[in-house]
Amino acid sequence: MVPLSILSAYIMDLAFGDPRWLLHPVRIMGRLIIFLEERLRRGQREYCLRIKGVVLAIIVVGGSAFVAYALLALLKRINPLLEVIAWIFFAYTSLAAGDLFLHARNILKEIKNRDVQAARRKLSLIVGRDTKDLPEEKIIAATIESIAENTNDGIVAPLFYLILGGPVLAIAYKAINTLDSMVGHKNEKYLYFGWFSAKLDDIANFLPARITGILLSISSFIAGKGFRSAFRIMLRDGRKHPSPNSGISESAMAGALGIRLGGPYAYQGEISHKPYLGEEKMPINPLLINEALKISFITSLLMVSAGVILRWVI
């Protein structure tokens, strides 16, 4: 049952993505985080904010995992078929390949239409940086960075936890990832309140990020780009990034495409100087978005295939 359920969830995600009408667990997590933040993030004392940040993470991650576990157990008692349906649903909503590919293709479409303003707006849906003044080259680079990073966060990592511990562990991972995206920022507002969520995300993504880097390198070879450059740049530049994980997938993708990613970007009006990853062997052009998507898609196929085979054997 488990191998077929994993495959079904993956196919559903590619086919349907994230329908806005769907009662999505990640949206519920987001509302819970906002609700709790309004009540917990009060006062200015560092140690209090740190403790409240821990409490927030425990409630959101523990609560999300418990609800998934309890619902699966309840449905199993009612009817095993209902448990299977819920298993696939939770697994499906933990993946984000379909949405990633759709957003990236939409950005590429606007660039091809020479509508830079529309491309900037659509890029803002998948990145945290300021996009209103980005030139076309920076839009393309930011899109490729997002594809690389979200190949881990939205595909490989949730599949890793789905294979390891089923939808309960995958939902717990999505709760951690959602917390990090909402409060895990190193700015004045969240430096102390979000520290635990950020650290938790670093820990949860440590192994998946390195699996992603290796799979991206293999996928680069399958896509006709070669293995050596992607793997070499990943080993050389992967640890330059402020994040212990994001740099792994971004540098592997940069090496695969023969481009340089990173550099200065604005976040909420403030310039952030990210290290450069990769080598500028060729100019950045719109077609590279398609190449990045191809490599990401092959990576997703490799990961889901490995998971299905592994769970079938075990």
C-alpha cells in the first residue's frame, strides 16, 4: 500500500498542484502560526521571546503531527479504505512540485512576453526578496535559485520524511518549514522569537539538502549537462551560503547550468550580500529556467522512484 500511496500522492501533486479552494494543511498551519504569534510575541526581553519561540514551535509541529496521526488512526477504525485516502491526501499536500513548476513557467511566460513588471509580480509569489526593481537577468537568476531551493523544501525533503515515517512525519516537516518561512527571519522582529524555528528547519533539512545536491548532480548528467561540474561546485560553494542547507542545492544547480547565482539583493529595503555560487561560464538567459525545471523534475522522479522501491523492499 505504502509504495503505491507515495506514487499516487506524487502524481496528484504534479497533476493538480495546490488548488486554492482546497482546505490545505499548510494554510491551516499558517493561520495557527499567525494566531499564536499575536498572543505570544509580546514584550521585548530576549529570553522571554526565545522561550515563547520554542513554545510556538512545539505547539505547531506537535499539534500538526498529532492531528494527522489521530485522524489516520480514527479513519482506520472506521474503514481502512478511508485511512488510505487520508494517507494519500496528507502525502499529496506535503509536496509542492506542481506549484513550483507552475510558478516558474508563469514567470518564464511573462519574460518571453517582455512584460518585466508581470514577471516581477509573479516572482514575488515564490521569493522573499524585493522584486519591484529587479532587471530581467536578476529575475531569471532568482527564479533558478527558487527552483533549486524548493526542489529540496517542496519535493525531496517531504518525500524523504514521507518515505521515512509516512504522512505524519511529512506533515511535521511541513509545519517546521512553514514556521521557518513565517517567523524564522534574522531581522529585528523575529531574531529571538523565530530563532528556534530557524534552527529546527536547519536540522530537519540537513540530510535532505545533501541528498538533493547529489540528486541534482545526477539529474544534471541525465539532462545532458554533465555530473562533474554540478557536484564540484556543490562541494566548493555549498557551504558559502548563510544557510547550511540552501547553498547545497543552489550551488549544484549553478554548476549544472554553468552560471553564477547569488550576489546582492534587497530584502524589505535593506541590501543583503549573498555569496556568489558557481562560475559564469555562460550568460543568464530565459531558457535556463526550462533547463533548471528539467533538472528539478528529473530529481523528483529519482527521489520518488527510490522511495517507492525502498518501501516496496522493506
